[in-house]
Amino acid sequence: MTSHTSLVLGPGLGRGDAITAFVGEVLRLRPKEHQLVVDADGLFALPQLPDWPALLGPNAVLTPHSGELERLLGRELDP
């Protein structure tokens, strides 16, 4: 990952324990100064990772739709 300065994590990954472990490992190994966009299946994996917000770093952008946001927050959105 050192030859790139940005990463899109999620689209087309799929879901499951192995994918969640992969997402966690990528987030732990990624230089925090690199740009990060998390979408789709990457967003699905995040809430399964302990202390996931700390893994993102300051240059992360999350792109959840309302259902994904509810999953990330662990609660329903107010109508």
C-alpha cells in the first residue's frame, strides 16, 4: 500500500467473517495519512470491528445511505 496515497474499500468485497477480518487488517495497516473512502460492503463490515472509528484516521470519508448509517450508529434514524 505504500505506492498509493488513496484507497476505496468496500464495493464488490462481499460479506462474511473473512471479509470483516480483511477490512480490519487493511484499516490497521493503511497509513493513516492516506485518503480513504469506505462504501458498500466496507460499511457493512465496520460495526463488526471493535473500536472501528479509531481505525479510520482523519482522511476517511464514509458514504452510507440511510440503512447503512443506521447500522453504523446501531440505531434507527428519526423520521
